[in-house]
Amino acid sequence: MARPSSSSLFRRIAEALERLAPPPPQANDLSAADAFVWNGERLALEPVPAVNRVALDLLQGIDQVRGILLDNTRRFAAGLPANNALLWGSRGMGKSSLVKAVHAAVNDERPASLALIEIHREDVRTLPQLLGSLRGDTVITAGGIVGRVAKVGDQDEILVEIADNVRVRVIRSTISSVMGKTEPVAAESAKKPAGSEKDAKDRA
């Protein structure tokens, strides 16, 4: 019986490894909703179409805490200096209700300025992956500009880094596609061989 060639054997091994490999993580679409649940097994954000919450003015007896958290969240949504917030207390004291109510109130004032993400206790170990999935998306605008998201700014603006220390503000609606994570734009430019731009012009 003829022995399989090396190339055929390597191809079969590669195909077997591909079948065993886990599927690539899906791209997170933050425009799908304004609230998500982090799935630590799939390393993906699952949109929540409708959040079960109460109006902010229905939460009574917590005026000081409510005011502090609301003011701080407004500053964060506006791109101004803001503090991390820690709410503590016994179960059923209304911590989650307050967070969801403040999120809704600020998003009513500044549409699409905040995304609310819930992470379960057992998934805290995957927090670095969650944070990594939220920063540095490479986007393409309708005008053909390619860059990395540096910051989601005020109202409908996004700050996009198109080169080293060069950032531009673009309107969210002009983003035509999201490509996921890549290396910084400046780093990619640095990889081009010297004289590549001149060679391209000569060929043109």
C-alpha cells in the first residue's frame, strides 16, 4: 500500500487541529443594545434588548447617594474627569436598581453615550478579556479613514487615532465597519519598507 505523501499528511494534521481548536471569539457589537451581559465562557457580550429597571425618581430615601452617582456618571459620559464608584450594602438594598436607573437617565440625556455591562461573579477571572474587547477597535469611516477607537466622546462623537499622536473626531453614524483589534496604526505604518511610498508613486 502506498504511503501518503508528506504534504498530504501535514494537511490532514492541520485539518484535525482546526477541528479541535475553539472557534474564534465573535466581534462585540456595542451598537446592538445599550446593556449587555458578559459571557465568560464564550468571551462575548450578549445584548440585553430590554433592561428591567425603575425610573430614577422612584428611588426614594437615597437622595445623597443618588445625586453623587448621577453627577459622577454624567461627567463620565461627557468625557470629563470622573471617579470609579463602589456601591456596597446587603442584598436587596437597591444597588443594582440605582445603577440601572442612573444609566437610563444619563443615556436619555446623552443617547448612546454609555453601555451597561453586567459580569457574573464566576466570570470575574475573565475581566481582562472583557476590558480588552472594549478598547482599540479598528474602524473604517464612510470616507475611507482607517483608525483605532481611542475614546467614545460626547454625544455622537468618537475619537479615532489615525496615526501616532494624531486623533480626529468623527460622527458615530459615519462608521461604516468595525474590523476588531489590530496593532496601532502608527506601528503598521512603520512596518512598511523604506521607500515603499516612493515606489508606489513611481509605479503610478
